[in-house]
Amino acid sequence: MIRQGKLAAGSNSSIVVERCQVCDSPALESILFIGYLPPVNAMPTIGSRPAEQPAYPAELLHCKQCQLVQIGLIVDPGILFPPTYPYTSGTTKLLRDNFTELSEEVTNRYPLKRSELIVDIGSNDGTLLSNFSQKARIFGIEPTNAGKLALERGIPTLISFFNRGAVERTLAEQGKAKIVTATNVFAHIEDIHEIVDCIDGLLLEDGIFISESHYLLSLIETLQYDTIYHEHLRYYSVTALRHLLEMHGFEIIHAKRIPTHGGSIRIYAARKGHYPVEGSLSQLLDNEKRRITEETLTQFARAVAQSKLDLLALLRDIKVAGARIYGIGAPSRASTLINYVGLDNGILDCVLEIKGSYKIGKYIPGTIIPVAEEERLFLDQPEYALLLSWHIADELIPKLTSRGFNGRYIVPLPTPRVQ
């Protein structure tokens, strides 16, 4: 089985990707380079003096053999996912709703017995698993302090990176799983072949693996260059996922597009021959063959550069007129947009997060733009709000307006506009 050099957590090193992470082909071509980016969750405390911050090259590569699009540098996971990692999945309504829908879909498609086990990789604060707590046995594996929040909620959780040691401990304590889930983490973990081997060892013979990952076609369609950062090692198409899973004796039995994170792909996979393969798979594969081409990727890169220029021009005109601009939302993608476009505290006065966010009281990585509580938007009434969580603009704008914001909204992507 193909293997790639592995980083130990905390090794403070990185690996330049010279061969495809899935098929090991050296036929990689550069699609896009958006500069050197700091880790998107390395957020200094407000008031601390600016100090040296590491930054890593952010380059997208395309494998001509298996069609995987991937980041060009693998950074030590101990740097990207420290224990203090500030993300919690339960704070986003779209994600909570998605996890509820997923649990209902699983129950309807593959009815569970109360004695059967569901394991969630990268379980965070346990939001997904909480939906299954009355349907099956649940167990999470999570490397950050978010796992402690899950434990406080009564959700059994192993605080660990997902690796062979974590699998062995899970098997000893819980037994094999009927279902293993990996939502918004399957593209984040280095040495993907070992990860699939670990999933294989964790599943029952008729077990099912369910993953949700940001979808390459959605990235291209809506110009989501802001989702390019080093936590995202791979940008999956169904074509690339099928290639990866088939190398380990799995087949995709169902796939569908879902709205989370600006557009993701949910796939169900199982060992070959255990379940029928549904027509949704061939439809998605045919669509990708038509729409993800070398020409498409070249056009995407050009459009990214134009979008940056258009946003800068829009913000310049607003600032020349003396208006204030507050950012709304500090998801990881906000760090990429701010650093790539070159925004600073002279352009963006602050970024606002909902009450309780662990990012409040910190600076946006690579800047001294402060993150403050969302209530400040309604007290200060800036003239403009830049929606850094623009992918949920349809949810945000009515909510903020109903709560009393009187200014205008800037939606930065895919085409910068004011509304």
C-alpha cells in the first residue's frame, strides 16, 4: 500500500507534497498559489505585541491521474490542531441542522440496533453524536479540548488524534463499529491511506463509513478560495474519493451534495458487495467529468485573482468615503480571505463573533484585527458589515437586520457586492 512520510504531532516540521496523496503519482500541476498563510487558528491575545508568526505556502496542486486536488505542503498537525483549538461545531445552526438531518437519514436508510456502535472521528464537542445517543452506542475520538466539552455533556470521548493507537483502545473498550463517521475531518488528516486502514480495522464486516468533506465542485462554482488553508490537505471530488476507497476494498454506495461549509459532499462507503450501489453515484461522476477539467481549473485561478482586485476596489471606495467596516464571523476561512486580500485594521475595524466564542479577545491570524462580541454591531452601528461567513449570508442577513443592524452588507464572494 502506498505510504507518505508521516509527521508526529508536535514535530514542528512540514512535508512538501511531491507525489499525490492518494495515488502516489508525480504528475502534479500547480493550479493556484495564494501566498504564505499563518495557521488559521493561531490567534494571539488582544493587547499582545506583534511577534513572529509562522506562515506556510498555500498552493493548490492537481493530480492528473486520480484527479485529486490537494494542498502543496503538509504542516505538523500539532501546530494546526493544538489542544486550545478554538472551533466548536455546536455553535453553527447550519451544522447542527445538518447533523440532525444526517442522523435521521442514517436511521431511515440503515436502521440501527441499540447495541450497535457509532464512532465519530474528530468528534469535537459531540454535537453529531448527541443525535444518535438514543439510537445506538456512541463514542468520539477528538484531539483537542473540545473533546472535554463532549465529556461534560456525557458523550464518551477519547482525547486523541485518530491513529492506530486510538483504534486499538476503542476496540478494546467499545468493540467494532457498525458506523464510522468523519464530518469535515476526512480531508484534514495526514497519511490518508493509514487512516482508511484504521477505519477498516474499526468497522464490522458489514459496517458503513460516512464522510462529509468540502466539495471541489462547490469550491470552483462559487470561487471559495477562502477554504484553502493548511488544515485542508485534500479537496475531494467523488472521482478522487472513489479512487482512494477502492484501493482499500471499499466502494461508495451513495453520495449526495449538502450545503454545509459552502457546499460539501456526503458519501456512504462499505466493503464491496455488502450493499447495492445507488444511481446517485454515477450521476455525480458524470457531472464531474464534464465540469472539472484543466480549463475549468485555469479559469478558477484567474477568477480568484480578479475577485481579490474587485473586493479591494470596493473596500477602497467605502474607506475613502470615511465609512466603518466591521467583519461578521471569524470562521477559519476568514483568516485566508483577510490574509490573501491583504486586509488590516485600517480597513477592517474589527471582526465580530457570537457570544461564547473562544475566538473573542483574540486577533485574526497574521493581523492585529481584534475579534469582539457580536453585540458591538448593534451598539456601534457601523455603516458596513463584511460577511466573512458569506456562505451563510441568507441566514445571517435577516437575523442581523431583525436584531437592529441598520447598515449595509458586503458579500465578498463569489462576486463582491453590497446589499
